[in-house]
Amino acid sequence: MPLNILIIGVGIGGPIMALILQRSNPDHYITVIERSPSLRASGAQIDIRAQGIPLLRKLGLLDAVKARAVSEGGVELVDKNDKQRAVFGVNNSGEGPQSFTSEYEIMRGDLVEVLYQASLEQNAKARGKGGVKYEFGRMVAEMAQDETGVDVTFADEEKARYDLVIGADGQSSRTRKQVFGKEISDAAFKSLGVSCAFYSIPRHPTDKSDLSKYYHAPEGRTIITRPSKPTITGVYLMTIEETDELKASLKQPVEKQKEVWAKLFAGAGWQTDRLLDGMMRCDDFYATMLGQVKLEHISKGRVALLGDAGYVPSAITGMGTTSAIVGAYVLAGELARHKEDPHAALKAYDEVMRPFVAEAQKLMPGVPGLMFPKTQFGISIMHLVAGVLSWMKPDRFVSRFLPENKGGWTPPEYPELKLD
Ligand SMILES: Cc1cc2nc3c(=O)[nH]c(=O)nc-3n(C[C@H](O)[C@H](O)[C@H](O)COP(=O)(O)OP(=O)(O)OC[C@H]3O[C@@H](n4cnc5c(N)ncnc54)[C@H](O)[C@@H]3O)c2cc1C
């Protein structure tokens, strides 16, 4: 049965969901809406790991991702004089577990474009009764569901009825609130007590290295620079000291947010002044609180949550993008398997995803606390331990704690999707 489906959010999960759904049944009518007036092809580096890599290969998208991958040679810890204290490499052999740096690191904007373009190209070639249409600058004001469908009222007061609604609208998902209520939705977000700001600056002559640099400053502040593109350095500011001013700023205009972050990192040493100066001039600043969404169920009736909206594992795990890819594959797979019964499909999606989500959200021991020493003494201890580990068997040590080795959840096979 072809379905009339609404997907909310054109980030990572939205376009990949549209792509798999259409490939499995070109008769589906799929509408994908995005709150922003145009594609939000921005953001810093994201990585594809574990189950996400073979799934992208199955979808025929891995080469396109690899072609736009960021060339990062690993991670180094530096002190205030820029002296290297520890270094961990990258496994780019195409086999075995990834290191801290994934072989498939890519700028978020590039991945959004790859997935969106792949979906448009497939739509242009598809020969079904249905199709995929993208609508920007569109939001849902209200939705109400019954046994047979979901009535949606858009912010412009237009109304439509869908067989199924998929909320792929990110960590602060409005769909989650609309379906489960504000109280359950808010309680589901478990803060990790870490705030993070991402932005990019023009590459400086001193940013020659292809390594990510991690610099720790007292008071739980960390600055990371990454060789995002040949002309661009990606900068991450992270802090475990969540002040009220910082929390409140996340809802304020970007210029105000930048002021608060500049105040928090002032005097942190190393290259902070130059990096803060770059922040004031950048046009892609994005700040968020790191946390995990833990819901008892990720679907209700005919509405399902996908990716960050339903189960964000936090950037610290490196599994956010992979979770959205896995979620889209499983949801499309269950819809294809239970094609006469969307209720059963969404229930199965909920059940199949549970062990994967638990695995993806598992944090390394001591994370995030140990990542943010509060004193110079704590930083020195961290450098010492990391230095010894990196000198011993870094790859074996690192890979023990990475998502690839957490438990080995394997995605089900869905021949009904006709992907091979
Ligand atoms: C601008 C931006 C920058 C990011 N930068 C980073 C980064 O640097 N590093 C990192 O690890 N992760 C980043 N993320 C998060 C990362 O993309 C996700 O963790 C992950 O890839 C899972 O993707 P997703 O599709 O579930 O959510 P997202 O990628 O967050 O996509 C959600 C999409 O839904 C849209 N949306 C939100 N609310 C509504 C609504 N009510 N109606 C319609 N559309 C809506 C958003 O504009 C966005 O396009 C960023 C996300 C965004 C939106």
C-alpha cells in the first residue's frame, strides 16, 4: 500500500528517510518539510561510525561521502605552549574499528547536501505514482491522530491528512513535544552537563597540522581545533561549567551567545584570543547543550521520532549521525515488512531500535567528567596518563571504548527494501 507520509526536518535523518522510503516503494507520497527557509547545510565535523558505514555502502552513498570526507590524521593533546602531550592516529585501512577520528569524518553541511541531492536525483528518476517533495520555511502548528491517520495543521493554517508522520527535527524536537506532551519530552532530555559551541574560521598559517588539537584550560574548559577543510579550521569550545547565563543564552540571538562564550573563555591561554576573535567574525556559530534523549517509546500511534529527535546520543559518543542513518533504515524496513499495517511497523521500529539506542548512548568510563579537568594539576595528570597510553598501544586502548566495539548490535536484513 502506498502511504502519504510527512517527514519533519531536512537534516541528516529527513533526507535519508525519504530516500530509503521512496526506493522501497516509489508509489509513496512523501513530503519533507524544513523550518528554515533553505537547506541548513552548516555545522562542524560529524562522523559516521559502526553500523552507519555498511548501511551507507548498502545505499550506494559511501563513495560520495568518502569523496567529501575531511582529511584528519588523528588527535593530539597540547599544552598552553602548543607542545604535544599525547597523540592518537586514525585507522584509514578500510577495515577494523575506527579511532577517535573516524575514517568517515565529514562536514555536516556536506553530508546534508550529499543526502538531499541523492534524494532529489532518485526522485527525478523514480517511475512510481508517488514522489518526494521538499518544502522549506514550513512548520507544523498542531497535529491530532486517530486510528487511520494524522491531521496536521501547518503554521500557515493549511491543513492536510497523512497516513504517517516522522519527526526528524533534531534534539529540541517540536514533534516530540506535540506527540508526547511537553512534560515527557522535557524530562526525556538528560543533560550531560556540558555545553558546546561550534564554528569555523579561515585556516591560519600556524594551523599546518592535519591533527585535531585538544587544549584543556582550568575551570573545565576545552578548546578543539580541527583541520575541517584546506582553507578552514573548525573550532569547538566546550565547558562543563554551565552557568545560568550560558544556559539562558542558548535561546538568545547568536551575537548575544557569542558574547557569553567569549566571556567564559577569556584568558584561557594557548591560542584562545585568536580563536575568540575568529568566533566574533564567523557566520556559522552553533551552540548547544550536550545531552541524551531517553524516551520509553520512540513512536506513538502513527507518529515516529527519528534521529536526534527520538534518541540523540550526544556529540561525545560520535554516534548521532549513525543513529539517524540506522533509524531511517530500520523504520523504512519495518514499514516495508508490515506494509498493510503502519501501527505494527512503528511498534516493531520501537522494539528493534531499543538495544541499538542503548548501545549508542553508552558513554566511555569517566565521560564526560574526566574530559574536563578543573585545575591545572588535573590537566597535568590527564596529559601524563594520555601520554603513557598513546606511547603504549593506543589503537588497542582507544578502540576498546569506541562504538564499534561496545556490543556489536547488527541491523536486521530487510530484503523487502530492495536495496541490494
Ligand atoms: C545547524 C546544525 C549544526 C549542527 N552542527 C553539528 C556539529 O557541528 N557537530 C555535531 O556533532 N552535530 C551537529 N549537529 C547535530 C547533528 O546534525 C545531528 O546530531 C545528527 O546528524 C542527527 O541528525 P538529525 O537529522 O536527527 O538532526 P539535525 O541534523 O539536527 O536536523 C534536524 C533538522 O530539522 C529542522 N527542524 C528543527 N525543528 C523543526 C521544525 N519544528 N519543523 C521543521 N524542521 C525543523 C532543523 O532545522 C534541521 O534542519 C548540528 C545540527 C544542526 C541543525
